[in-house]
Amino acid sequence: MLYRKMPGNGDELSILGFGCMRLPLKEGKIDEERARQQVRYAIDHGVNYVDTAWPYHMGESEPFVGRALADGYREKVKLATKLPSWTVKNREDMDRILNAQLERLRTDHIDYYLVHGLVGTLWDKMEALRVDDFLDKAKADGRIINAGFSFHGSIEDFKRIVDAYPWTFCQIQYNFLDEKNQAGTEGLEYAVSKGLGVIVMEPLRGGKLTNPIPPAVQDIWNEAEVKRTPAEWALRWIWNHPEATVVLSGMNEESHIEENLKIAGVAYPDSLSENELQLVKKVEQKYRKLMKTGCTGCRYCTPCPSGVDIPSCFEIYDNFYISGNEKEAKLMYAAKPGGIIRGDVPGYASQCGQCGQCVERCPQHLDIPSLLAAVEDEFEGKDFKGWRVVAKKAFGKE
């Protein structure tokens, strides 16, 4: 495992962090035994930064992490969690939530505490509610050690927030498709110029850079002299930037953990050649021609008041345009957002009530209702009922 220093405090952090937003599931809930084994295995092999948040897994991620870090594992890691800024109504809420998180996580302090999911308007609200006073006092009394924020807004607002408080670090979405999206490369460099460490989230864009791989994209990867998996290319591209302190990966498959650990032992900064960087650029340009929605699958848009399974609708829509497999896409659309696989109620795009709540929540600022209309047009045509019948048979529901 390679390590990089957090600029503000000198902490030696593993370049690979364990993100606990996409843990393995069993019957719709966190697969406790498997997830615990995964987290502890990663720690045993050098990972020392574990990231969770109040809303992950419908509120169950923090309690799980608290249990997973028992038996001496808490002392081996720097623990990160987040203040859910959108739920805070007053100054008292901040202390109430932090204290609840300490209890859920079974710890007396949070090493890296973030104001979660900021955009400009949310920061204005938090600033007015005196989040600076809260952070100062929580640091003074030892409940948090380092203060930071995670961000999903514009570069202008990012710079304004960086300058508004003496943060130790920030967390940004960053990958080779997001150099100019949200904070982007400009924000990465700005944060570092102000002495902040940078934690990177969504390095694989919610898995869309690794599965499925469009044949046209794989053809480009195959041009490389040194053969690497798409995941390794994406991670190495970020770690090639010396400004990135930690890259979070939402690992939920043992093979993914093994691969990421291996990469994190050799991915030095500035180690990609100019030819390799140009190859990644070529892949990026190809993806831009193939992808339709821009969704990362973060699920901040859920729950939908009309019951639409927005992330699943977009995942299948994007995968269709990436792979070109119409039959598979129509089958999966009938089955996954249709509730057939999970055995619950349908959540099709056509159920959208145009309320706009999802637009307000979306970190990517997507026009979700318009995109859902496009999904409906694509998949809910004359053959839609037939595909539902096929899906029920395929997944043993009829």
C-alpha cells in the first residue's frame, strides 16, 4: 500500500480509502458478515481510511461501520463521516446529529468530519446557521479532529467555500470524465494551493467506467502497450495526480478489493507516460459520444414521491447506449425498476409526476424529469407488456 500525507496535519493516509456507500447486500440489507470481512481484510492489507455517512444504506452504514471496527480495528483507521447539511434546521441539530453519529459509530471522535454534499445554496444556509461555530467547538472538545466538506456544485461556489473556513480537507467527485464537471481539475488545484488535502469520490463514476465496457472503448484500451483493466486505468489516472490524497472506492466484491489493493501498491504520482495519458483522453472522448444521462448512481434523488427508481432507470438507459444490446436493456428495464427482481412495487420512468424534488437533490444538476421522459420513450413502447411477461419468467416470478 502506498501512502500520501494530508497536508494540514501530516497524517499518512492510504491512497485507497474504503467507501461504505455501496456495501454488499443480502435480501435488500447490508450483508453483515460479508461486508465486515471485506472491510477488515482491506484494513489488514493497508487501508487506513474508512468513509461513511448518515444517509448511506438508508441510515444503516454508520451503525454497520461501528460494528465492523470493533475488536481493535477502530484504532487502525482514520474514520470519516458527514453532517447531512440538507437535514439541518438549526444550530442545535448539528450537535444532536454529531452526538448520534458518535454513538452509532461506537467511538468518541471522528477523525475526518465533513459537511456533506454542499452546493452554493446549501453552504449559504449552513453558514447562516453558524456551522463554523459548531465545527470550532466540536474540534475544541475533541468530538472531531479535522473538518472538511464534500462538494457537488459549481467551481465558483467551490472556491468560495474553500476560502470561507480553515478546512483541513475537501472531498470532490473526480475521474477522467469529470475534469471540467463540478470542482474538476481547477478545483483540485485550487484546494491544494490553499493547503487542503483532497479526498476523491466517484473515481469510477458509479461503476460506469468499468461495467459494462463498450466494445468501442475496449478497443481503445487494447491499444495500450501495457495491458490494464479499465478499473486500473481509471484509478491510476487519478493517482497520477499528486494532488489527490486519498481515492475512495465503494468496494463490494472480493475481487474488486484484491484488484484495488494491488493497484494501490504501485500507482505512484506522475507515473503514466504521455502516450498513456493520451490513450485515456481518447477513451474519455469515446464515452462522451456514448453516454446519455450523466448519472453516477449516488441515489441522492431517492426516494421519489412517485416511486420512480431513478438510478435504475438511468443505469439501464446508459448501459443500452454503451453496449447497444437492446434485448438485454428491455429485459432489465422491465425487471429491475419494475420491481420484479426485488419483489417490490414498480418504479418505472412513466410514473414520474414532474414534482422536481429530484432536480433539487441531484449533485449532477441533471434535468431528471426530461431524462425520465426519454427513458419512457425508449423502453415503454408497444412491446413493454410483453417484456414484463418475459422478465417475470426469466426471474422466476411467474
